[in-house]
Amino acid sequence: MLVYERMSRHPMTVKPDAAVDATLKRMKEEKVRRFPVIDDHGNLVGIVSDKDLLYAAPSPATSLSIYELHYLYSRITVDQVMTRDVITVEEDEPIEEAARIMVDNKIGGLPVMREGKLVGIITETDIFKTFMEMMGARDQGVRLTLLCPEQRGELAALTGAVAELGGNIMSLGTFWGEDATNAIITMKVAGVDRDELLEKIKPHVLEVIDVREI
């Protein structure tokens, strides 16, 4: 799966000279947490988050009156608080690469680019939705978490055993195990009896860590 398949297209943007207070109000109305900042030529020049806008607000400890505070706050523009060195991702990158960039840089969203132009935005929410889809979170079946040997052919043998029983594997994920000799596999299977499934896969696993019908 590639970034363009899960990104939000035609993202809402803001101009550098937009007022901070109006931008924050718009963010709340649109229920988003960040806007790419685009100049008059359509170039991406920054990104601004709700935290950037909130941090720009005057301190409550100031001696200014409420009217002076509102006046000063309304004079602050997006280009004064935005992040200028924007971390982006290309639309044809694998979605896991977008997730890695976000984790490594501790950010919650990435503008998506095509030939230097903004074409979308992908956020942590999009990644979470993709993860739910991959793990079959909304599907019913027997969910298994298994500790398996990290050896060539073991995964094929496990899935083959499920197929022999007539089970339909709706999702399957592999994760790091306790060490390099094993791996944790999570799968959700439909169309089989739980006890028959456990008996069938037993020769192919080191341990059944968790099993539940959901």
C-alpha cells in the first residue's frame, strides 16, 4: 500500500499572512490539527499546527488588558509561528515509510508531494485506520497471537494448516519475537471452530500466546 492510497487529497491550507487567531478558529471548525502553508505561487513554505498557534497566545501573566491582548494576538500571522523546514513524503512511497518518518521525527502528519507540489496530507489517524484494516479490527473471527520459529517455510506451513481446515485468513501480521530465533504472528481466521483450529496449528507454533473470538 502506498501513501497516495490513504492520504487525504486536496488538503486544507493556509497562507503565510493569515492571522493566527483566525487560523486557530478555522482549525477547530474543520476539526484538523495542522495546515500546510502555501504561498501565492502554490509552493509549500511551511506547516503550522494547533500547538504552534496556541503557543503564540499571550501569557496570562501579562499586565496588558484583555483588549490589548486580543489586539496583539490578532496581529500575529502564521509565518511568524510556522515550521519552515517541512518534512514531507512523496505520494508513491510505501505507507510504512510515512509511518517511520513520523515516528523518527515525533510528528503527527506529513504533507504529501508530487514533483514538488502539494497533493495531499497523511496523518497518524490515517496510519491508525490502515493498521485497523490490516489487522481486521472490524471483522469477526478467531484472533490468534502465536510465537513461531523464525525459519524459512514456517509461515507457509502455518497458513497451509489453516487452509487445510477450510479457514479463511482475514488478517495476518508478523512482529518481532523474544529474540532472533522466533517471531510473533497475529492472525484472524473465520469459518472454523476455535478448538479445531488450535489443534491443527499446534505442530507449527512454539506457544499460543493469546486466543479469543471477536
